[in-house]
Amino acid sequence: MKVLIVDDEKEIADLIEVYLMNEGFSVVKANSGKEAYDYIETEDFENLRASLEKLQLNDASLTFQPESS
């Protein structure tokens, strides 16, 4: 499973990454809403973990809609 972590605090994102990788997940990290948006536009993720209070996208919006099985 591929997970996108979005957090502007590198240390927190790193801790989450280590934990998820130890559990067998593939992890991609973004440090900003813009970076996350760019990843989502080009890659498929099964899960998204974000620090929403710090996620700033300005003119863009971020919507996560999982595919139905």
C-alpha cells in the first residue's frame, strides 16, 4: 500500500515514515500542500495522512476520494 504523508514538520513526517515502512507500507512525503497536490496529480495513493491545520493550498483545493471496490 502506498501512503502520502503531508506535514511541514520534517521530524514528525520522518517518524511516521519509519513506523509505516516498518509495517510494510510504501511511503512518499510532502512538506507542503502544493507538493502534496503535485504528487497526487501524478501518482496513485491508497492512503493520505496530513497535518490539516498547516496544509495551505491557497487557490487549489485538495480532495481525497478513494475508489470504490
